[in-house]
Amino acid sequence: MGASFASSMANSMKDSMQENSKQMIENQKKMQMQVREMQMAVNIARSRDIFRWYASFAGTVAVLGTVAAIKTRKPLPLIPALPLGWIAAFQWDMAYGNKLQRVRKEAGQILDEKWRLGDENPFLLPENNLLMDLITYQEYTKRE
């Protein structure tokens, strides 16, 4: 009778431990996603702040260049405004446009392509690395 009780208790504890393990893994995944979202929000906020500063600088250069071009009657002072405008447009696209979606789409395509490359995979670890061997890497990264 004692043996069946001990066996029942062991099975119960085993099931409980497995359930707790599954719950911990789910909680870790949720926390990782929350951290990822928080980091992405901080990066977007940083991009927007950089854009504001850069746009202010580019606008100031453009206004001063226009004033100088009018005074000298030569367009040379406006030349710096052109590349600064391109960079400001790039910053705007990163901060407010859809550049992040395009980058994410391209990253997905790169990850899909890497699986077709085999030994030409750019993500393979160097041959003499100390982290893990090729077989272990392939086991960790295989698609199911």
C-alpha cells in the first residue's frame, strides 16, 4: 500500500514539475517579447529624436544658405542643403515612415535564403570557434 502511494505521489510530483516547467517557459517567452517590444519602442523614440535634431540642423543650413545665396546672387551656399535634405529624408523614413517594415521584410528574406545556402550560409560560425562545432550549430538552428 505504501509503495502505490509513493508511486502515485512521484507521478503527481513529476506531472506538477512538468506543468511548472511549461508555465515557466511560456512566462519567459512572454517576458522576452515584452523586452523586445520595449527595446524596439526605445529605438523608434531615439530615431524620432535624432530626426528632430537633424531636421532642425538641416533646416537652419537651408535657411542660412538661401539667405547667403540671395545676398551673393550665387547658388553655391545652397549646395550643403542637398545632401543634408537626403539624410533628413532618410531619418524621417526611419522614424515616421515604413522603413522598419521594409528592413524587417528584407531580414525575413535573408533568413529564408540562408537555409537554402547550405555550406555557403553567411551565419555559420568560423571553423575554429570555441563556442560550438558545426553539428551542434546545425542542431540548434534546424527548421522543423
